Amino acid sequence: MPLADDRPEVERPGEAARRIVVGIDGSANATEALEWAAAQAHRTGAILEIVTAFGPGAIFVSPSEVNRVLSLDIDEARLRAEKVAPGITITNLAYGGLPEAVLMNESVAADLLVVGSRGRGGFKGLLLGSVSRKCVHRAQCPVVIGRHEHAIDTAEADRIESEARPGVRTTKTLKEGPLMRAEPEVEHRIVVGIDGSPSSIAALQWAANQAELTGASLEVLMAWEWPYAYGWSPVPNDYDPARDSKKLLDAALVPIREAHPGTSIQATVIEGHPAPQLVKAAHGADLLVVGSRGHGEFAGMLLGSVSEHCVTNATCPVLVLRDQK
């Protein structure tokens, strides 16, 4: 049951207000997720709901100590979010229960769920923790997995960039970013993988909208592989997977280019398995966007092999867009 809840009654399913839920636990990865969620709330005008939970693992901790720790985490998170994105509407929920169960419940009425790749309870060597893995498999809304590797203090990032590139300009202002501050002239990229499946087309549409919101360029990747041959079935003479992939990619981009004429869009068809190709292409990107399941996945699977590989191995934040039900 909730230990602390300051959400107004209007923030329930069916209301018009957009809602981004972010799970926090005081870890560095959770802080990265919080900052990303706050910036996204600023861009979209959404309500940011900060959620923390305390499971039954520490049964010898008193209720008053639980409340104290959760309150500290919430207070610190609110201050951080307000610093990143002044003026956004922030609500919070501290809950007694398993974090993954709490976040699953909150995802039902959310537009977006944002979590860190690993919490402070995970093993250091794990790239994806148990809570984030369950969220990306089970959440009822799109999920963003944030990573600490990209969480650098704003002032420190400017200092490092200026020292590394003495001639860098520092007068560019974020288009609709969190602090509306001067920041170095850097390249902002969003990478999305498609294979023609409904899930990947929805991911493409989401990525294009995000690119327009943030002023980032959009890189659309489609990968193909030669099929394994079984038996004596011959391959048709006119079989050309590279050509067919390019035709499919070009067709998918027609409505995207029309809807986002001001967005720089680069389309690439490449030979190879899509999972490692996407991870490689997204290195240094702002975001990697993938559908939950592609054409080659079994219908009963909640998450396909490509999206699983991306959320586990990508070095940038990853958004997984679930199939619409």
C-alpha cells in the first residue's frame, strides 16, 4: 500500500494530462533515468511522477526508517528534476511493495515508464537489473532504460567539452531542453531500427516525433541477412534481400518525411543481424528506439531477441515500444 502519495485525483486513467512515470532508488542509473524523464516531461508538457518502493527484503527495518529513507530519496529526486526542468509538474509516490510490481501497476495509466538499467541492489557486473528487465518485458506502456554512462553533471560536461575542443562554441541553447542553458555545439542523434513489422513502424513514428521535439537527427536502420537454406528448395533468381529491404525502408519513410519536413533523416540498409548492428550504430546517440517484437519473433513472446539484445548491450538510453493491443 502507498506510504506517501501526493498525486491529485485528476491523474487517473482516461484524463487528458500526459504522464511520465520514473522509478528511483537513489542509484546513479536511477538518477540518469530521472534526468531523462524530467527533460522529456519538459518537452511534452507531461506530468512527471516519481515513484519509489521498498520491498519486503529488509524485514528487520522499522516502518519509521523505511519512511525516512523513501522520503529522502523522493526529496532528492524532486530537487534534481526541478533543477533539470524548472516549471514542470511533479508528483510522487512512495510505496511499500516489490519495485517491479509497483512500476507495473503505475505503467497501466502512464504514457511512458522510465527506469535505470541497474538499481543499487543489483550486481555490479550486470548490464540489466532484475527490475528493469521485468519492466521492459511486462510494462503496459513504452519503456525507456537509462544508463549512468551518460549521466554527467551539466557544468562538468561543458568544462570537459571546452577543454577537449578549445574552439568549441558554447552559445547554442537547447531547443526545448531541460535547463534552456548554453551548451556546447554537439551532435544529437536518435537511432531507430525497423523491419516492416507493426511494432517497428510504431517505433519509427515515435522516434521521428522525438527527433522533432529535441532537434536531433534521425538515423533509420534496416538490416538483412541471407536466409539459411534447408533441403533442396532453390533460391529464386530474382531474390535480392538488399533491394527488397531498401524498397521497404523507402516506403516506410515516405509518410515520416512528409510529417517531419524539418527533421534530418538518414536511412541505411546494411547486411548483418540487426541486434549488433543497432547497438553499434547507437554508440554515442541520445536514444535508441526499437519495437518490442519484429517479424521474426514468435507471437507469444513479450520481447524479441533484437530488443532484448539492445536493452542489455546498448551504451545509450533505449526505448522499447510495445505492440498495441
